[in-house]
Amino acid sequence: MWIILGLMAIVATLINLFMYNIGKDYKLAMAMGLSLTALTLCAEYRLVSEWVQREDFSALSEVPNFERVLWFLTIASISLNISPIFLERKGKKK
């Protein structure tokens, strides 16, 4: 499930940036991108929770690797989704 939500978050982020570039209202796509990013993290947390309940220690040994990737992708998603707001403000100052 987290893979599907993650892919949907990437698509929503790309739509957000595309909508900004063509001058359309991008705020709904931005909200969708951020929301899907949050849902992806919740789904990943649920997956790890299931591993703990099943005592699947071999799967749990991979969690530290996932953590770094999730931190990076979350920061990248937030940065990309809010970048049109900063670019719009910078454009208004000129």
C-alpha cells in the first residue's frame, strides 16, 4: 500500500509543479502531494508495526535503511511541494 501511496504522492507533486509552471492554480495539487506523503509514512509505519507483531526480525533489520530513505523522500516532497509558494513570493517582490 505504501508503494501505491508513494507513487501517487510523486504524481501529485509533479502535477503541482506543472500547474505552477503553466500558471494555473496549484494549491489543490500541493495539498494532495503533502497529504499523500503523510499517508505514505503512515502506511510504512503500519507495515513496520505488523512486522513487530509477527516478530519478523529479519524484516525489522531492514528498517534503519528504510528510515534514511523515508526521511530523504519526505524532505524532498515537502520542499518540492512548497517551492511554488516561495517562487511566487519571489516573483511578486520584483
